[in-house]
Amino acid sequence: STITSAMPTALAAFKRAPANPCLVIVGMESNHGHSDVDFAVIRRAMKLGGAVLLGEGPGRSWQKSRFEAPHLREALMARGLGVDTYETAANWSALPALHVAVTRALQDAAGKTGVKAAVFCHLSHSYADGACLYFTAAFPRAAEEHGQWLTLKKAATDAILANGGALSHHHGMGADHAPWAKQANGEKSLSVLAALARSFDPQGIMATGLHTALPNGG
């Protein structure tokens, strides 16, 4: 396994990749037979940006194991590690500082609970004007697990909102984010959500707990 894991690093070094590179996996599908042409354009653009091509291996590996992460999480938790994720979205210009701020906030918060956290981040969705950053933190679980989780959650969310990030992305807001709803969305936006909730979900069945963040209880 050591030889296998060393291969991408050796290949990147051979192709003179930057000292601290990031990995970009690109896949394309087309119903019109244009994917090869489109991919050629992407390859040229990436080369102009200093990227080096590593072949199909990393993409094939990701495609094979992409759905194994939830099972890995359960195995880690069974061995005393806590795992949580934090997602946000922002304009391209805000992403570098946002990435640094959230990573440091999680590491500092973990330290306050007496442990060290390993913090990872990947760009899960991209658009013309911005992208979604998806953070994962792994850390030894403290005796008071809920308090530890809340400490990390608050630190990450505060850092996200302080650095131009959205409260959430594709997972929505929900009860966990309710304490930050007004700060992130403003009173008028929450009033609109409250009106929709009263019309379509008067019993508060959907997004249980979120109604506490809405004007007049949703």
C-alpha cells in the first residue's frame, strides 16, 4: 500500500507539479458526442493555469470509492473519533480567506475541548460566480460529546458568516442553523419563509425546530 500511495506523489513530482498542489478531478458526459471537444478546451485552460495532468487514475479511484465515506465515518466513531461536516458557499474572491478562517476556527475550537482536530476541505460545487466549500473535521470525542460538537459547530458557523459565506448550500438550513438564521438572511427573508411555512406546513412537520428562528414562531 505504501508503494501505491506514493505513486501519485512521485508522478506529480516527475511532472513538476507545484510544491503544495490541490487535486482537481474532471469528468464530463454528453448526449451529443461533444465531450471530447469540451474536455480538450478544459485541458488547455488548466495547463495555462499551471496544472499538470495525472491521467485517469485519480478520477477512477474517486469514482470507485466516492460512496464509502459514510461507512468510514461510522467506523471512526466506533473507535472514539467524532466526525462532522460544515458546508458553505461564497464568491470566488472570498473563498481563500474563508477556507483559512473556517479551518483555523475548527482547530482552535477543538483545542478548547482538549483535543486536536484534523480539518479537510473540498470544493463540491462550482459556478461562474462562486463555489461551495465542504469542510470535514475529525477529532477525538470528549466525555461531554454534545458540548464538544456545539463548540465546533458554533466556531465554524461564526467564521463562515464573518467571512462572507452562506449559512448553508445544498443541505439547506434546518434546526441546527436556526440560531444564525436572522444574522445570515435578515428579517425580511425570514418573514417570507415564515409566511410560506404557515401556508404549506402549519403543523411544523418539515424542518422540525426551524420555526423557532422564524418571526412569530413560523
